[in-house]
Amino acid sequence: MKILMATNGLDIGGAETHIVELAKELKRRGHEIVVVSNGGVYVEELEKAGIRHVKAPLNSRALKPMVRSYQILKQAIRAEKPDVVHAHARIPGFLCGLLHRGKNFAFVTTAHWVFASEGMVRYLTNWGTKTIAVSEDIKQYLKDSYGVPGEDVFVTINGIDTRRFSPEVSGEGVKAEFGIPAGVPVLSHVSRMDDSRALAARHLIDLAPDLCEQVEGLVLLLVGGGDVLEELKVKAQAQNEKIGRQAILMTGARSDINSLVAAGDVFVGVSRAALEAMSAAKPTLVAGNEGYLGLFGPDKLERAIASNFCCRGDDPIEPETMKADLLRLLSMTKEEKAATGQYCRQVILEHYSVTRMAQDALTAYEAALHPKHILVSGYYGYSNAGDEAILEALNQSVRRTSPGTGLTVLSGNPAVTENTYGCRAVPRFSPWKLYRAVKNCDALISGGGSLLQDATSTRSLLYYLMVIRLAERRGKTVFLLANGIGPVRKRGNRKLVARAVREAQYITLRDPESAAELGSMGVERPDLAVTADPVYLLEPGDPAAAQNALNAAGVGSDPFAAISIRPWKNDAALEEKVAAICDGIVTQYGLKPLFIPMQQGVDDAMARRILGKMKEKGYLLENTPRGRDIMAVLGKSRLVLSMRLHSLIFAANMAVPAVGISYDPKLDANLKLLGQPSAGTVETLEAGTALRLIGETLEHREERVSALAAKRRELAVSAVRNEEIMAKL
């Protein structure tokens, strides 16, 4: 491809180095790169790599330079005819956005930092058709502050050239240049010396006399240029006079950062500069304007990655804490420094390679050049934890198999669906919006779940068939994913379902009973596959959050049985029976019965009625969280009494035994699949039978846990088949 990159300038800075390394790696892969910027120290490095540079005053917000930059960009795009224009800052993004209208190129931006989003500057921001964010928290910021759909944001890393920043690089030339005596300890720091970036440098200069008093011969090598450089030089010279020697060296802007980092024994900084020092195997203290992480080690890895080593969300720098950590860092033995530095380099090799950064960019380019869009039809947006878990698993699978693919969901509550899953959603019963969503998609996924059945109502069945038929008439690919077929009782409905299944390009079923139901309708397809519910690939939520939910419900850490019920036709009789079972769970087995609503506003109302009929104390999980969070709660239970299909699946995912109460053939099929007992149907349920089965389950719990864990692994492998077809689709 031909790729035109536009950025403010190419002087020292983390974003600038990111752009240079990305451009060079893409060039190595055979792509043609042109960079437009105001210039700077890195222009020479780009040109040596065979990358052309065009100068434009993109670093200015003033009207005249912006008009000039617009003209230069317009000429460059007209002359180069790029496949992709990739902007790396607010002004370049705004101007390239203006030029993108009606032009034949893909427009991508990268968010290297968080920008102000208030007032008029908001209108100077264009995030392109696809956006690359250098950390997860910046992706979240783009979603929250600018409404960028999560599916359009690709998270990358600040890729480091590990050959350039290596323990093999020598810093002796730098030491000779600045007259640093052999054997003295050197602390290096690299940052743009702007007011918004130089807080760590200010603190280092302030702390220098105390540090030098306790660390003999210490030299502080501060690298970078910017609008407060001269001010900091004056301050540093005053401190040098106080110390009685040139202990603080201010180099100004340099491009030989690898040699300057190599000259140091330890490093202080944030973002790309910290990552480059870590790649050079330097023990690193992470501190900057955004916050203070401290000495980097395994205990800091997760927090550091979350903010791209920028300390966003961490506490601000406290000078005394920083001094204590610096003295600890500088007093390490040679062996300790080597071990710490080796760990730092290993983190870079595993998480921050230039090759991954380039691949992330190419994935975003491909998504912008050839956008694909999937429409999902199902029972979504109704606060049903089971169906929402299916959607979460589908969303996860699409992101994994087809990064950059757009996802639109037909939802009962589009705003909640969009906010929860970071995708687009449209009201499922708005005829015009539904038609337009089908028209604009490349493929329809119908499912998962029991959509093609008339036990709920013929009206519900006809709705889902109408969506499928509309997609087929518009020539869209149709994938009936992990469907539970039936029961379909009416003859006319059976013919309609059979036709829809025959004409779909792809179909997978979640259980053998669904295949048998289709066979009874005369449907024969050699490619029809029985896989498994997508939820078997969903990871559970945070165990600590699950414990907090149990604490809030009053269960705490006590052993409990999870109760998952739903309203059905003989509610009053059913409620009496479940109340008696729950009383027995307390008196016979010493467990607390905890009602876990799978559908808020439906199951919880019934649970409250049952709690009112119980003689013993029962409990209710309020404000039902997401499916993965319910899964984590169920994972702490001794067993589950279930009348909901997905509470059975959640329990199986956590290898927790269950006893079922059936209201529908799909529940019987799942109990059989998982090897779990049924206490009967809602009509035949007896408290004595249920309590006997619960006792047997608890008595043989360990062997049932082991069997469930094996079955869950088998079903997860089957569920991967859905993903394989999704990738093909």
C-alpha cells in the first residue's frame, strides 16, 4: 500500500518516536510511506530509511498556517494518491478529515494521548473512520468523551525497536562527550521539556542535592527539548552550584536516544521513553505528569500496561516518595540491577514489539479500506442475563476472528446495548431502521438462543423469520448461529422454519435435539453442525466483585445454593413448591438459598413472592449484574437449582453441579447434555424429590464437579466451530 502519515512535527517525543518506528517497520514490509509534518530531528532518520518527508506547518492552530497546511496536504494527497491517510494529532486529523470528504482513500487516526473535549476545540477533532489508541484507557476515553464506537477503535502498543534499544548498545561515546567519569552512577531521563511533560524533570532537579549527598559522584542526564528547557537549565545550573560540580546535565533535543539511555545505569520517565529504557535492560522508575507508578516490577505490570506506562489514574508524584525510591534504585547491587533490567527487557520482548505495532496498524488500515458489517438478530436489550451473555460472547468472537468488523444489534434497548458492548444498535421493532440495518450489512447472524420456536408465540417466531427472509432477499449472507430449534408445533410454522434453515448459507445448532427437530421437518443438510452455545467461550467476571455481591446480598462467605427460577403458567403452585424446597435446603443441608434473577424485573418479582412464603430465611441478589458476573457468583455456590437454561450453562462453565426444573424441552436437552438430574417439570415437581436429588448431588459433588469440568472443555471446543464459521463468513 501507499500510506501518507500526517503529524505535528518530528522532534523528540513519545508520539514522534512511535510514528518513526511505525513508518520504518511498514517500509521494511514493502509499503510506500510519505510523512507530512513541520519537521524536526527525526526527518533525517526517516529519509535514511527511504521515507519521503513533506514539510507543512501542522504544529500550529493559527488560521494562516492551518490554511497553508491544508493546501500542502491537498497537493500531497493529489500527487501521491495514497491508499491510506493516517493522522497522528488533532490538527492533522482535522485537516485530513476535511480532505477525506469525497476522496478515494481510507482515513485512520491514532490517539497517542487524551485531548480536551470541551468548547470549540471539540470541533477541531476528527477521529477518522477507524481509530488506533495506544492503550485501553485511551480507547475508553474516546468512547466516553467523543462517542467513538468501540468497534472502530483498535488498541495498539508503543512498539519498540529492540535491536536499537538493546543492552548491547554502548553509552561510552555519550559519557566521553559530556565528560562523565568512568565508574560513576548515572541516572538518565528522557522527556519533552514542555510544561505539560516536564514534572518529573523538575522533581529530579529539586532532589539532585539530596541524591548527590547520598550517592557519591551521581550524574543526572536529562534529555529533551521544549518550551521550558531554558527555564530548567537555569534551575539546574543553580543546583549544580549548590552541589559544587556539574551533576545535572541538560542535553536539549537529541535523536541518539538509544546511546543516551545506554549511558545511564537507571532510568526515570514515562510512556515510550520508559519502554525504550526497559528494552535496553535499565531498571526503571515510572513517573510523569499524569502520576507516579514507582519502581517497575512484576507487581506493577498490569497497572502499567493499562495506561501505556503513562501513570494515568495513579497518585501524583510525592517528592519524598520519589527520593526514597530513587535511593533504593541507585543502591541496588550490580546483580540486582542486572536481574531487574532483564525483567524489564523481557516485558518489552513479550508485549511491545514493533512488529505487533505495525500489524495493529495494518489491521486498522484493512478495516478502513474494506469495511465489513454484521447485523445480529436475537432477544437482546431485555435485561435477560442469558441472552445478553450470548451477545457478549458473539461480540467477543467477532472481535477475535474479524478485527474491525462492524457490529449492529437489533435491540429492545439500543442505548443500553451500545453502551454495554461498544457496538451499534437499532430498535428491533422500528420498520425503517430495521430495513436500513439489513440493507447496510454484509451478513446477518441470527442467534444464538431459541429463536425458531412457537412455544413462546407464533408472533415471536414470525419476527425472527421475517428478519432472516429480508436479509436473504437483499442478497446478504445468513448465519443461523448455535440455534436451539423448537418446539415448533404448528404445521405452517414448521414449513416456514424448514425453508429458512434450507436457504441459510451457514447453520450451527447448540444441541442434538435441535438437529432431530429439523430432521422431523424434512431438513437434510450435510453441512449442518451441532456445536455449542457461544457462552461456553465466555470468561467469568472478577471473583472479588462476585464476593462483594454476595456480601451485599447478606450471604457473605457462608455456603449457599443458587436458585434460578422464572415465572411460568402455574406460578402460585410453583412458588409454594420452590419455597418448600428452599426451606429444606436450609434445614436439611445447612445452605443459604440465594435467588439469582436472570432477567431483572421478571425473575426478581417472583423471587420476592417465594421469599415471602418461606419459613426459613432466604436471600436475593439485587441489581442483577452482567452474565459473566453472575457466572462468577455461581462459581462460589455449592449447587444450582435451575429453571433457566443459561444459569445451567453458567454453572457448567464454573463446574458447579445443578438440579433442573423443566418448563421447556430445551432445558431437558441441556440437562441431558450436561449429565445433570431433573427434579421434574413445573407441573410434576415435588419438594421431596427435588430435595432427595439435591442431597445426592451434594453427596457426590466432587465427582460431578470433575465430570462437569471435562464436559465444559468438550463444549468449549465445539463452540470454537462457531468462531471458525464466523471467520469464514
